[in-house]
Amino acid sequence: MTDTDGWTIPLQDVELVPERTLGTPPAQQLAHRLSFGQDLLPVAEPYAFPEWCSYAEGLAHERTFRLLALVCTFHPEEPESSWIWETGKLALALRTEGETSIRPVGRRIVPGERTRPVNSTPSTISLSFNAGLFGAAVEHPVGGSTTGYDWIVQGFGENQSQLRWRFRSTKHHPLVGDHPLAVLIEYDPAKEHRAEILFSAELKHPTLGLRRHRGQLPVRTIPLTT
């Protein structure tokens, strides 16, 4: 389970199925490498951000809102599962039952981008001097030590019905641990709506190389009008 600001989201294990491509050896499904949880909540504190609550309250007389909270937990490699996380992608499609052009919309998403600090070392220039049989080299630093940021998660699709989040491992920060996500969904309460979820990822094996996997999520369709 994952605690998120006052409530608990239960997590379930997700089987990762490798996609077979021409010329690649078969690989086994991966278990206990990804956990997933979801919860559909009212737009009220402590569940939602205060600005999300204010936004929803200001339009409550003509629209309906729900908060969809999601959690992806990436587990590190183990001796029996030496696959290393490279990237992940969670796609969320908001749909309406029946023949209609009206769809729910994700008005707000979190995160738009999640980063981690990275300390960079200064570059150097090496100058060599030759004097007969002797040589000397002098290194001059270029700039000082700086702190930058690598993105770990990026979200896309605000104010749209198709949303997605991208996860990635970096040199300084492996893709391990909890990554909570949230979307503020606006919909017409007179119709039936649902959210469809898909997960895919790339993991690297010491001998099999990089392989794309798809996640068998325990929940693929979430009714929004409950």
C-alpha cells in the first residue's frame, strides 16, 4: 500500500509480458517488478490540491469533477530478475459510452514534470608542451561545479481526453520507487464514462539486451460515473 496525504492506495502486482520481435530470443514474464494502484475520489481536501478544489467549486453548478489518483511503484532488479528499468509509459484514455462526441477531459494533471537534482563536474582543457625530449601537460578547469536537473517523469495531455506519463531511468537516478500521479477529470454526469489504462515499458537484460514489455494491469477500465 502507498500512503498519499491522508489516505491509502492499495497496490497490486503487475505481470510484465515481453513483446516478441523477429530475431529475438524468448523471454519469461516478469513478476514483482511493478506494482500499480488506483483510486477514484471526490475533489475535496485532503485528496486534491487546494487550487484544484477551488477550480472545481467555481464550476460545480454546471460541471462534475472527480479526482483519479494513480500510483506506479518500480521495484529494483534481483538475482532471479536481472532486468533493469529503462523507460515506462502509462496511457490514460477518457471515453464516453454510446455514440457521442462528448468525452471527459483531464483538466489538471500531476506531475507535468518531476525532476531530480544532478551535480555536474567542471570540464577541463588539457594543454601539452613539448621541449626536446621532455613534455608537460597543464589542465585548466572550464567553469565551476553546477547543479542541474534530470526529468524522471513527464506528463502530457492537460485539457485533453488522451493523457500519458513517461518514466525514465537516468545515470544518476534509477527508475525505482513510488511515483504518484493524479488527474482532475471533468465529465457530464448524465452520461456513462470510463477511463482506460495501458502500461508499457522497456527493460534491459545483461545478455538479452533491451526488450519492450507490456503490463497486465489488474484494472484496465475504471468507471467514472459511480
